[in-house]
Amino acid sequence: MSRKSDLIGYCGIYCGDCPGHTQTAANLARDMRKELRQHRFDKTAQVLAKFPLFKQLKDYHVCYAVLGTMTKLRCERPCRSKGGSPKYGPMGCCRKRKIDGCWQCDDFPTCKKLRFLEVNHGVAHLRNLRKIKKAGPAAFVKGKRYWYAAK
């Protein structure tokens, strides 16, 4: 597989489109926290929170903490590069079967190991897997991919 094809998850989700892989969200959160610190926005939030228009700023510390957590949304290595969670069922299954991805398995449309993706991706993984099965990985990375698709 080419370098871009290596970013196709066993499950059909393209890691190259993931905010964890691109690190965009993590970097924006980091930069936002830095900006807020430089302007001592915690103090500004305390003052502004007294006004009805800005009353939500009373919870500024929660927002700042959430941004801190978001800075950790980084995936250095996708599942094909020995990254990902050991609990990621499709990876173990595909490796055990010695196949490149779920698209090479006839059971993928009803596979229970893929159901965890539905919360975040809807049926995008199934649409992607059908595309990969039909046209192959190289064509898939060049064409339209799904990150989320409603049922």
C-alpha cells in the first residue's frame, strides 16, 4: 500500500481525515489556552461573569480545563503503524485473519466488532468499506470518503 493507503483504518475510516491524526483540534486548543493565559483571561472572566450577557463566564475554569484535555487529542501512529488502542477489535481480527482490512471480509456489513464506530461515524465506515471493496484502497484515498454518514 502507498503511504496514503496506510492511513486507511482496518475499519474503513480514513485516519488522514481524523482530527486526532491531523492534530488540528489539539493545536487550536493549545493555542487558545496560550492566548487566554497571555491575556489573563481568567481575571477578565471573573469580572465579566457579573454581567447578565456574560454570566456563562462563571464556568470559565471548566472551559479552560476542557481545552487542556483537547490538547491531548493526538494520534501519532494510526492502527496500521502499530498505533491505536489494543481494544480496537477490527485490527486484531484483520491481523488474525491475515487480511488488509474489513473490506476483505464478507461479514463486515453485520460485524459486531464495527458497531462501536456508529456513535461517532454513523454508517460512514460501512460506506467506505464498500467503496474500498469495489474500487480498491488507491482509488478510495483519491475519491470521496465519509467521516460521518447518517443511517
